[in-house]
Amino acid sequence: MDYITVSAKTLDDAITEALIQLGVTSDRLDYVVIEKGSAGFLGIGMKQAVIKARIKEEEKSEPIEEEKKETVKEENIKEIKKETKKENKKEHKKENRKNDAVQIKENKKEVKLEKIEEATVKACEDFIVDVLKAMKMENVNVTSEIDEEGALSLNMEGDNMGILIGKRGQTLDSLQYLTNRVANKMQDGYVRVKLDTEDYRRRRRETLENLAKNISSKVKRTRRTVSLEPMNPYERRIIHSALQSDPAVSTHSEGEEPYRRVVVTLVRNR
């Protein structure tokens, strides 16, 4: 199978997106890092991570059906191909939906997080404080803890924190990306940093889950496909996950980063 090229904000996100596009789990992914990505300042001048990925080749089984195929009439061959194409399309849609919805869990299996050292925690806290000072935001309290996933969770409290969140969390995501870079330069192995303020991450997740339910209702009411606004891989997975248990609709992603979006479609009765 030929390689596909995937780009994302971080290498981790690029691998995630490749898994989603190819519809496989991490143990079946073969990829090559083209560009690890580089940091800018709060997203300015940042380069995305780029990988080439494909599904790992499996051992080919013996073509036991070859002799039978030679005896099948031409009209039967066409019928077989037609049925196979229909089945593959249905399975592809099912895998697309399933893999996008559970990709967060797959990511945890794929990347082993190292134990975070005290020096790494301090370096991340100092970095955030220095950035805030450069933004003239000095009265901000930064607290940290290691969450249940083993990631470093940093929270910022202060006045006018909306500036740090930015439009749809873009500024917060950029600062989180830079802080992750700082953390992973401090020690060997991979560590993950999560950055939050004013409980934005939880509120954004709830907003997207409510959006997903409203879109589902609209699709069922109008019987028309709805395409959502472009979202990053993490937010798209929230939409997929929120609608995973709804048998009346299906979801898949379309487009190229950073304009990739979720499409919600009515499942029509056969």
C-alpha cells in the first residue's frame, strides 16, 4: 500500500490522524517522520508535524480461490465485485466512525508516558510564568498536578484569562503545544502536558457534545447531511464519540488539515 501524507499540530496528533484516515489501530500502523514540527511564539511561525504513513503489510494467504474464479462466468464476476464494493463501503464507514470515536484510548496505548520529574514540572511552570509576564499578565497563579493518565496538568487562575483562551481555544492550544516542547526537552521519554484555565477544556467538551446532539436531531428531522465547521483532531473525536451510540446517524471526517471537518449523515433503512 502507498504511503499517505498527514500533517497536524503535533507529532502525536499526526499519528492519531493517520490512524483515523487509514482506519487501523496503532499496532498496524507503519509511519516515517518527515517533519517533527517546530514551535513559534503562541502559534506564530509554528510548523506542523508531518509524517508518511501506511498500513503494515500482512503475510499473504494462499490464493485458494484462484482456480474457482477461472470457472466463474463473466456476469457472476461482475456481481461478486458489485457486492464486495458495497460491503467494503459499509465496513469502511463503520470503521471510520469507530476508530475516530475511540482514538483517545488508542493514543494512550500507543505512547507510553514517562514519569514526570520535578525539574520538568518546574521548567514548565517557569516557562508559563515568563510568557505571561511578556504578555503583561503577572497576577496569574499557576498550579500543577499529575492526573490519572500520568500527564502534567497545569491550571492558570487570574483576571482576564479569556485572552489566554483565544478564539475556540487556539491561543490556549498554542501555549500548550509550546509547554509540551519545553517538557519533552527536559527529560528522556515522552511526557504530555495539559494546559487549562477557567475550566475551559471541560466547558468546550460539553459545548461540542451538545452541538453533536443538536446536529443529530437536525439530520433526523430534515433527513439531510450536515457538515460541521473545521475542527482539530481532538475536537472531532469528541463529536464522533458523542454520536457513536446513536444508531440513526453516522459520522466521518472529510477534508485536509487544518480544514478537516466532521460530517453527520442519516442512516437510511435498507
